[in-house]
Amino acid sequence: MEASTREALRQLAWAREQVASRPATRLTAAYLLAVDRVETLPENGLRADKTWVLRLLTAARRLTASATRIR
């Protein structure tokens, strides 16, 4: 296994430990109600036009591909 792969796996293990050591997130009834209201909006329906999502993802990929690393 390459050193970079081992380092990535080590960092993932560290992140997993950090998340596991935190208390569980509790969602309030008000928050869950707000999520339910957003999910039931007409624009989030099964046959609603969501072509904007594809345009957003395409633009994000294009932007990411054009990024250059600065050290």
C-alpha cells in the first residue's frame, strides 16, 4: 500500500473517532416540522422540474476541474 493511501486511511480513522466521541445530535420537533414543510413543497415533488440541480452540479464540476493547487 502506498504511503499516501496509508495516510488517507489514518486520517479517515481519526475523523471517525472524532465523530464517534461526540454526543448524538438531537433534532427538535420544530426543526423536524420545518424539514417536513420544505419536503412537501410543490417544487420538491416527484415530477417537479429539477433541471437546475444538473446545471448546478455541472458548473461545480467545471469549477473544480479548473481549480489549481496553491502552495
